[in-house]
Amino acid sequence: MESIRPCLLTAPSFGSARLLYNGHLDQEEVKTIEEILPGLFHWTTFHERIRQEVSSYYYEPSRALIDPRVPGGGLGWFEGRKPRMILLTNRHHYRHSGRFQEAFGCPVFCHEAGLHEFAGGPEVKGFSFGEEVAPNIVALEVGALCPEETALYLVDASGGALAFADGLIRLDDGSLGFVPDFLLGDDPEGVKRELGESLHRLLGQRFEHLLFAHGLPLIAGGKDALAAFLEGALGR
């Protein structure tokens, strides 16, 4: 019988909120929506509950928002673009989805294992791992932290990009990492092993870029960086 671990992360604090693009750009300088790849936009906002800057994305070819919070300039930037859907990398990343849904009528999607979070509302629809959840975006399984932990695979984003929830973060020195052990339950090493196995499977996909909900994106060299991280952290 399969065992289902409840999500271990509820209101995580990942340490320093000062994160870097490729180790060069200070978080405090990033306040506007930036086109980081053709058609892929990124912005940061301060998350009051966890007291940190977090990342959100809009992928224009699919008209899909990923883990969105409203940027400092409000929703005006999106009015001519008309987002079609909102994709969550796990159930805790609903963030400001309701405000986008109210403004643009776009439905919200999360992996079906996380839908219990929304049983009493707001309305969120489910997807399955392996499903093309938006044009050229496929939901890949990460799990370990919680059953709905998802990596969204942007297949055609300039060589491919993976968008992570909490299973992989980017630290203030530009390196990759896991969340601190105290957020990983009673067996942090076991959880990290499970995460490592999931992330190692993702290396079988074609991608060049890594997108993080917690940390700034790594543009180019992402696959090599992930492989090196798994080798160093887990000996894989």
C-alpha cells in the first residue's frame, strides 16, 4: 500500500531573502517584471506571511501564470496579455491567484492530490502528473515534500525550463539547495533522499533553465547545475 506524506511545508522560511540571478544581481534591484527568456516573464514580491521575497512567472506562449502574486505595479501590465490559466506548483502557492482570477476569469489548477486544501473554496481544478496542463507545459512529479509537489516543464522555453515549488530552492550565493532540515519533518535525510531521486529523474528531460518559487531563476546551465548539486549533496 502506498504511503502518502502530508505536506511538510506550511509557512516556510528559507533563510536569507537576498537571492541572485546567476550570482550577480541583488534581489533588492529586482522590482519590475523582467523578460528573462523570450515570452517568459519573472517578478518578485514580498510575502508578508513568510517575510521574504518570492518569485512568480508568466509564460506568454501558453498564457499561463505560475504561482502568481500581484506585482508592485498592480495588474495593469497583464491587461493586454489576458492570462488564460493559473498553475500552482503545490497547494500552498495559491498566493494572489484569486485576484488574477477575478480580473481575468482564468481558472486555477493544482495537482489533484492537493485539492483537499480548497474543499471549501476557492475553486481550484486538478491535474495529473504527466498531463499537458497548458500548451507546451507538462506537470512532472516531484513529491517527497507533499504528494502534489510538482515541477512544471516548459517544453519550448528556449531549450526547456523547469519550474519548482519547494523541493528545490536557490540560495543567496546562487547555489541550489533544499529547504532547512527543520522544515522536513522527523526524517529530513529520508525526505532529501526522496527529493534527490525525483530530481535525478528530471535530468532525463531536455531543459536548460531552472525557475524557483523561492529564489531567482537560473538562466542557462540549469541542467548541469542540477546534476552537480545532486552529485555534491547526495553523491548521485
